[in-house]
Amino acid sequence: MVTNRRPTAPLRAIGLHQAFGIMKILLGFGLGVLAVAALVFGYFLTGMAPVAAGAAPMPFERYLAGKALHVAIARGAPQDVPIQPTEDSLRAGADTYRQECAVCHGLPGQPKSNIAAGEFPAPPQLWQGKGVTDDPPGETFWKVQNGIRLTGMPGFGKTLSTTQMWQVSLLLANGNNLPDTVKALLSRPYSIDGPK
Ligand code: HEC
């Protein structure tokens, strides 16, 4: 008896109908993907995407870049801080900061450099407001070591020692509670642009 293995005529008809339905959905999906790809390529190839440092951000640029950075840091930032924020290490951090970071991130009570003023995205002025005192030092360490791609934030993993990167990270984490000697160091006049 083979009869009840094979679908009856009406069932076969529904099967064919469904198959067409699925093909239509797939075709629609494929065309949709192509259309989005064409729009994205068009946006970049016709020069509509912003390229000047002073231009407004791309749609979703800040959101997507922020999300990606957040996930990378959550995965990669060290939890344990290997050195203590002693006065000596904070002073060493302040030396490194003046030399490597102040040009972009500023110093307490001193004007922004021309370099900082012309960058996109703008480097946050770390001595205004709370700076990054509410970020775990491991997060700042990650940023200093790796940099932040497609921003002006350099990675210092190949140029500073691990100790120097921790010292500067601890300096920033304790930015609202620094010993006077360290504050004095940071307040020494600094200008890469010459007298203003
Ligand atoms: C050439 C400019 C430049 C230099 C030099 C520089 N940075 Fe940055 N930094 C940036 C920019 C631009 C950003 C913002 C990136 C973004 O928008 O995500 C940034 C972001 C940061 C952040 C994150 C701030 C926040 O609000 O989350 C920290 C922390 C930081 N930098 C620390 C440092 C330290 C420490 C140094 C020196 C060792 C340094 N940076 C040197 C340009 C610079």
C-alpha cells in the first residue's frame, strides 16, 4: 500500500504555494540587503560621508564606536592594579602626563592647545569636571595601552613602560584628590603653542 505515503493532491498544491511564498521572502530579503549595501557604498563613494575633522559625526558613529569600545574594554581591561597611588608614583604619572598627554587632554587651569582644539573627535579635557575619576584605573590603563582607533587617542603600549601607564592611569583616577606636590607639578606653565 503506497497510497497513504503520498500527499493527496490538495496538500501538494499547498506545498507548492508555500514554496513560492518562501522564495518570495528570500528574494525580498536578498534585494533588501543589496539595497542597504548600495546605499552604504553610495554614501562613502559619493563623498557624502564626513572626512574633515570639523565635520559633524556620521549617523550612529558615536553610538556604534562607543558600544564597540565598551565591549572591548569589558573583555580586556585588567581588574587588578599592580601599583599603589603613592605620592612618588603620582608624581611620576604627572611627569608622563605633561609629556605625553597634556597636549591633547589639557592641564588644570591652563588653556587648550591648538592641537586639542582642532581634533575630531575632541579629546576630553581631563581636568575639567570629574575627568575620568569615576572610571576604574584598569579601564584608563586599557585606553592608554591600546589607544582608541580612528580617534586621535594614541596607543602607548609600545612606547611607555607598563609602570608608566599605570602611574598615569592612577594619576587620572585620583585626579580629584591629589597631593599638593603633584598639583604643583601639573600647574607649572605649559604651552606647546608658544605664549598665548
Ligand atoms: C593626540 C591627542 C591625544 C593624546 C596625546 C592623548 N590622547 Fe587620550 N584621547 C584623545 C582623544 C581624541 C580621546 C577621545 C576618544 C573618543 O572620542 O573615544 C581620548 C580619550 C582618552 C581617554 C578616555 C576619556 C573618557 O572620557 O573616557 C583617556 C582616559 C585618555 N584619552 C587618556 C590619555 C592619556 C593618559 C594620555 C597620555 C599618556 C593620552 N590620553 C594622550 C586624544 C589624545
